[in-house]
Amino acid sequence: MRRAILAVLFLLSFLSLTTPVQAETYDGTELRVSNGVFRDEHNREVVLRGFNVSGTAKLAENRGLPFATTQDARKSAQAMKQLTGANTVRFLLTWAWIEPQRNQIDHTYLENVTAQLRQFTDEGIRVYLDFHQDLYSRHLFNKDSWYTGDGAPAWAASGYPKESCGICVHWGQNMKNNNAVTAATYDFWHNRNGVQDSFVNAAGEALKHVKNALSANEFKLVVGVDPLNEPYAGKYDAGQTSVMWERDLLMPFYQRFRSKMDEAGWNSKAAFVEPLVFWNQNVEFFAEPGGLTLVETLGERFVFNSHFYDGKAQSGILMPGKAADGQYTQAFNTIRDRAKALNTAAIVSEFGHPVSGFTSDKTPSVLKAIYQGLDSTAPGARWWSAPKGTVVSGSQWHWDTNYGRHRELMNDNPNKVKTDGDAMNDEHFSAVKLDANNNPVLTVDRAVVDRVYPRAVAGTTLAFTYEDRAYQSWQQIPLPNVRALVGNAPFAVLVWDANDSAAPTELHLPAALRSPLVISSAQSAVQGDKLLLNATSGRQFALVTAPGNGNVAAAEAEIRQWYVSW
């Protein structure tokens, strides 16, 4: 009898230890857009956080692949998950390598793309594809040019005038100042010689290849596709404005692309569509109205996909100091508002700041402020009094283990071998590099990129904030016992309306909070880098911080009074 009792106790103990492991199975489901957010098959609200992989896809040295080898891709996926807790990547591929000759698809390239993509899905990391271009095509540029591009194949970039940007201090000025770039881009949107037809058809073939090469479970982790990176007009027709161009040329292109996705078997995946690239540029003389404001709705088969870079901070002149608390709150709330008006979810598929160079001293503050804008609708000084708002998904630019080790013949010029930084127009954005022992290490403060974020919320997020304590502390906690309990430790607060999902709410725990103090209305358990919260229906809260010497009961009483009062 005693042995039977012991056996039962052992079984119960075993089940109690292994039950949380089943939470892993909750993360492999397909996402959809519903009521302005991403939701999984368990009706959990999912936040996508990660990086672009990789800027190497913009170069010729590895034939347009994000990584030199499949092994490099695997190493990157593992390091990204370990060092940052990322759950998503924006995965770059390029028309020039898909269709190097007109009507000839390079399936070997697509096989290599899929093999590298699979290294991320194997780690449980979700993927959305990005058909990338910058300045239309590298084949527009002279071999001795100061700049280069990527995107269109040589056959789609021939017959244009000699390129020259004139006096341009940033490569992006080519979009408006380089006659070759503006002419080729204009022709793309007007489908001259069927060039847009060719792109859409080639993209469709790429999508078919990827879907057919992936297993059903792998394809579930593919969220969607960005039809074209950073669209811009090149030049406008007489009487045409930027917002008219979005309505009359950009949106019809997206509708064509959406139809091609459906033909390729991507019916259940979203198109991550970008507005005019200049629409939220904070350098006023470069900005143009946009944001798809003349488009009545996108709907839930599309996602409003914006980029955000602080051009003033990058200039080193227009913003001489560091980013401050709430500096980008308005910019990110505008992104939220546009997505809501278009009846869909928002994502910021590119953001970042140089990790090296004369403005890199701003990087910790700029990244902190950008993540703050993604996390919350209010700055730290006002969050506790006005915390409501969605958490926006985002992918930082970028993750490239080749950083500083490239060998790119710029514009195929053997006398211009680029090895420094990203090897693309003198950029330095990669959050990772390899050390002397070929191990991936971060180029930025880990506290900024390894963050608490709500990976999945079983219900609806009402408010979220994370104070990482990197660079400066911007959160001003008005509750004295909570303030004493937290002290100088990093902390996060989540408030949500729980639903009846059997799956838990999941928060990613950064390295600094793997053994956290949790005060919550929900039952909590730590599983590796996850905090799992199980709750019944109704409003819930969770405070996550490091163990300290404060009065836990007094702090909990304050939070319980606070979270039902607003």
C-alpha cells in the first residue's frame, strides 16, 4: 500500500513538474489579425519582437542570401534567441537573385533561402518575408559611385541615365536626387515594359517555392510577407500628391500582390504593407504626407507596416543631445492611430540607430526611447496616470553576424572592397558581431534589447511598461511602497483583461530577471526565460522585478487599488 501511495505521489510530482513544459506547444500556432492585434489559435494576443535578418541579403558577396551558410543562419537563430529572447524575424530576400534573367526563376537561390529560413522556425522563431530594395537596384550605380543599391535585377535596371546624387550626405537622398534612381522607380510604378508584372510574378514563384518546401508546422510559423521595402514614387505625375500616389499606384500594387499571395497558397497569411517611406520622417524638409490616409481601409488580411528612424539623431546636427523620456511617444501613437483607422494591426518592421560612428553615443537612449514607444502610449513620467494602449510589434534593424567581416565588391568594383560595418553605404546598424573566438556577441547594451515583453496575452492588453534601467531611468512610480520595493531594479507591469483561453499569458524574462519577484492577480510560474501567468476571466495585473527588501504585501495592496482605479 505504501509503495502504491509513493507511486501516486511520484506521478503527481512528475506531472506538476512537467505540466508547464506543455506551454511550449502553445507557441507553434498560426497567427491571424483580429480587432487590431495579432492572435494565435488559442485566442492570445501576440506581440512580435525581433530583428531583421540580415543586411547581408543586400550584398552580392553571398549571392543575396542573409547568411553565408545555413550553419551561420542556425548559429544566428540560436544566439538571437539566447541573447535577446526574440520571437520573430523579418527575413530578407531579393528580386535580383530570384529572377536574374527575365522569366527565369533561380530555384537554387530559393532553396538556400528556405534552408536558412528554416533555422529560425526550428528555434520556434516566427518569420515574415521581406522583398527588399534600396534605391531600386545596385545595377543603376557606376562602379566608382559613392553609393549603391539593391533590389531589381540588371535586366530591369538598364537604359537609364548616368547616376549621380550630387552633394548627398546620406545615401537615402538618392531617392529624390539621383535621376537614374527616380526614373527607374517611376517606371516600376507605371509598369513600363511590364517590369512590375515581372516582379509580382517572380514574387509569386518565390512564395510558392517557400510554402512547398516547408512542412505544415514550419509554415504555421510564417506570419506573412512584406511586398516591397520602403516604397517611394521616384517622381510624381503632374498634379499628383504623395497621398494620391499611395492611393492610385501603391495600393493597387498591394492588391495585386495580395492576389498573388492567395494564388501561391498564402491565403491565411497577412500582407505587411508599407506606406510611403517618407511619411513619418522627422527631418521636416525630407518628409512628405502619407500613411495611406486616402485609403479607406486595409482590413485584417493586411498589416499596417511602418519604419521609424530618428533622422535628426543620426545627423548629429539636428539633434545634438540624447533621446529623452517620451521623445517618440507621439510618433508611435501616430502609427497606432493609422493602423486603427485602417482596421488592422500595426508593426514597425525597421527601426534602429548606428552602433558605431560619430552619433553612436546616442544609441542607448534612442533605442530605449523607441522600445518605450512600442511598449506604451505614454512616457514614463505619465504612465501610471494614463497607461492605456496596445503594445506594437517591431523588428530592429538588424542582426548580421558578418558585421565588420564582409568582403563586398561595391558595385562589382574589385578596387572598392567593403569590409567595415554592414558593408552597405557605410552603415553600422548590426546589433551583433562575432568576437575573436567566432562567438556571437552584442554590439549594444543587452539591457536595451533583451527586454521583458508580452509574448502572448490570454485576453486583451490594457497597459504595459518596462523600465530597463539602461542609460537612464524614466519611470516615475507614484506608489511609495511599489517604488521602495522596486528600488533601482528593472521592472515591468502588465494589465490585461483575461479571456477563457486555456493557454497562459507569457512574458519574456531577460537575463537580469530570470529569478524574478512576481506580484500578480494571476497564478505565476517561471519556465526558463518565460513567466507564465494563468488567470480566470476579468481584469488582471502582474508586476515583475528583482527580489528586494521592500514590503511585498504593502506594494501588492497599492497595485491592487491602482489597477482597478483607471
